[in-house]
Amino acid sequence: MTLFLHAVEQGLIYGLMALGVYVSFRVLAFPDLSVDGTFPLGAAVAAALIIGGWDPFLASLVALGAGMVAGAFTGILATKFRIQGLLAGVLTMIMLYSLNLRIMGRPNLPLLGRPSALTAAMQALHLPPSWGLVLVAACLALGCKLLLDLFFHTELGTAMRATGNNPDMVQALGINPETMVILGLALSNGLVALAGALVAQYSGFADVGMGVGTIVAGLASVIVGEMLLRPRTVLWATAAALLGSCLYRGAILVALRYGGALGFTASDLKLLTALVVLGALVAPAIRARLRGEEA
Amino acid sequence: MILEVCGITKTFSLGLEKVEALRGIDLALTQGEFVTVIGSNGAGKSTLLNVIAGTCRPSRGRVRIAGRDVTRWPAHRRARWIGRVFQDPLRGTAAHMTLAENLALALRKGPRGLGLALSHARRRLLAEALAPLDMGLEGRLNERVAHLSGGERQAVTVLMATLSRPMLLLLDEHTAALDPANADKVLEITERLVKENGITTLMVTHRMDQALRTGSRLIMMHKGRVQLDLRGERKQGFTVDDLVGLFRKVGVTDDELLLGQQPLKEATA
């Protein structure tokens, strides 16, 4: 039961990151690797500010803003300077590695005994520690999901969705597709950085290496959620990302607890995650070939 | 003048080879004119449309819309005044979005705000706009556009291109990829929407009969130049045979002409 609660708790907090990856990968069709840098950026900014005596809510908001700036930077590289999307993301990611070290001053910042936005919210609402954190995480994740759903039904949001689907059409309708990509990546990386900030407060430390594989974990969440829910609308797609995130964190917790008996160690996790994503990505092609269609 | 094209040239570099797609085009369209453009393959018709729309920067010359010089404007900025329909029905709509969402995007040109894309009033407005297409699409507003046929998608694209009542409509062989029945239907819809909204139109077509039957003026292009500019009564008196004769005179072979009359799908198969 505690394992289940922890999986949901972590799945919902990391779910903000999955929502961010959904925005770049699915809505904009932009494989954005900057998330590997913006996730620890959010953690670093929030940790440094909290240690500096800032309110944890304010620190988390600043982290979100920092992520948005970094995302917009990748967007500008990819559009205004016409750098390939993958490369633009890698460049931002590498720059952020150095920047994150500067923000933290050292590779690891412990936050034990410091105020956390999640526990502060739980205490303010007088919730019991047993399930209070899950409730706070659920409210936060669902709130972000609903705001995102709402945004994608505004004029600006539909224009952004159309950009990933058909940039020619968007341009012909008087919308600047470049602006949409920059705004979308800012939104995506803002969510990812906020997730990073909350994970740092949840786990009690920020580490410069905590972002490695963020994109793969995010993709795994989005893809697993899609396989289960088969979403046809934005509302279901964002729900799928959150569900996928919970399942993914659950799988990790199970692997960490019982994997040892099967010979797995924690260091095998990234390999297993990548294999899950790989399987989901090649499955359609294999299915098509089995049906005898040309690839 | 709605559109003025002055001394436009466009040279593409293909490795060491230089291809002159446009060699000095001058063209002026007055309010409400419906101009059809024909020409053999490689005559520069599509390049001309791209230069006007802003997706292709000319090597030399100016483009003016309603008196304003837009030569250096990006395509999305000009799009406030220009509606566009491409040959490929898939290029005009976003397949993964619903019919209502696609149409709502076309209601207004220019930057978007945070207002809801679809209200009840807007849905009703869109259903009313769809009804005259006579395809039953007004009852399918919540369906994804991917479920629509090529003819339906192209009809929707024409509606979207005219919904915001642009000053200028650019049609690039927009019926060439459709079967004959759908091609006629889409052309009929186009002519009606253009007439109702009084939109100045430039329509590229491969079919000489279509070019003669449609619109108020006909332009024939060859090797990057305008070879013939027919208006009014002169246009009405012209036949397909007259046009073929003119094409022969400028050195277009019968093979090229025949190829030109086929829908592109078959020509490239």
C-alpha cells in the first residue's frame, strides 16, 4: 500500500515533467532534449533559493520561470537560427549543465530540514502525513493538467496544436509558426523545471546529475499512457501522460524493491526505460511490416 | 490595385546550374478580378504564387498589396490579406484536429489571444458557413479532419481561405489532385465564395478548358514570362485550340501539353 501511495505521489510530481514532454513531443512534434537540463535547472534554482531563505512556493515559481527562459532559448536556436531541433536541445542541455553547477555552487545541495512547498501545503490544509502528500500532489498535477487543457482550447493554444500538425497551414492563416514553437517550448520546459523544483523538495536534495534521461522517462510516460488510454482529445492525452507517469514510477519502485532478486540493480533502470520507449516506437513499423505494408 | 507585381525575377541555384524560374514578371490585379494562370511545367506559375504569398523571396522586383510594399514581409504577416489553397488537400488542414477547430483558426487572421477558440455562437456560425457546401459537413463539426475525404478536405480548405474575407486569394492547382466530380464541385464552391465575398483571385490550373471557362482574365506563362494576357470579350472568344496553337508557337511540344493536362498524380506516376 505504501509502495502504491509512493508510486502515485512520485508519478504525479514527475507527471508535470511528463506533461511538459507531451507539449514538446506530441503537440509541437519537436523532440526537445533540453528537458535533461531544465529538470535539474528547476531543482538547482529552487534549492539555491530555499537555502538562501526564500519561501519554497516563490522559489518553485522562480524555477518555473527559469525553465521557461531556457525553453524559449532552445526555441530561438531552432527557429531564428535554424539549428536542427535535436541539436538545439543538446546545446541548451550542455550549457545548463555548467549553469546548474554555478547556481548550486557544488554538485549536490541537500535540503534536509528546509521548508518544502509540498509539506507546507499539506500542513496548511491540516492533512495527515499518511495520505496528505498524495492529495497535494494530485491537486497540483490535476490543476496543471486542467490549465493545460484549457490553454489548448484557446485561440493561441489551438494555433500551437496546429503548428505541430501542419506548419504550412498555420503560416497561411497568418500565424507565425516560429513564435508558436518558441512559446510552446517555453511552456514545456517551464513545466519540466517546476517538476524538477518539486522533486528536489520531495527527495530532499538537488543534484547536477538528476536530469540524465529525463527525456526518455518523459517519453516512456507519454507513450505508456497513450497505449493504455488511446487518447483522441487533449483532455485524454494529458490524462494519459499523468497515468503513464504513475505507472512508470511504480515500475521503478517495484524494480528497486524486488529487482535485486532477479539480478537487476538500480543502474539498469535507464537501459530498461530506453528499451520500453524503443519498443513503443518501433512497434507501429513492425506491425505495418507484418501486415505486408511498405514501411 | 489589389495586387501589383513589378519586375519580379527569381533564380534558383542547383549546384553549379542556375535556373531562372521567373524572368521579369509584371502583373496588376484590380479589385474583384478573377485571373486564371496556365503554362507548361516549369513555366514559373507556382514560383510566382510563392513570391506573392511570401514563402519565396524574389531575386529582384517588388510585390505590392493594396498599395503597400510587402516584398520584405514574412509570409505569415501577408497572410492577413491573402487566402491560400495548395494542390495537396492534406496541406490545407490540420488532420489531428476537429473540423470545428480547423475552421475556428481561419475565422481571424493574425496573432492569437487567450479567448476560447470555440464558443456556441462560433459553432453555429461555422455550421452556417459549412451548410452551403452541400456536403453534410455541418453535422460533422466534432470529427477529426483526418476522417474527411480529399474532396471534402479541399472544399473545407477553400472555405477556410475565404472565411476571413481576404483581399487576395491564391489557388495553386487546387483541384488537380481530385477526381473529376470532386474537382468540379470544389471549383464550383470556389467560384461562389469568391463571388459572394468579392475576393480578387489568382488561380493556377493545368486544364486549359477550366482556365478559359473560369474567371474574367487569363494569363499564359512560359519559361518565366507572361506570354499572353486575355481579358473580357477576347477571353470569351478564345478556344482550347487557340491556346494550343499559341503554346506550339512559343515552342511547347505536344507531349508537354498533354502532360500538362493530366492531373499531377498521373503525370508523376
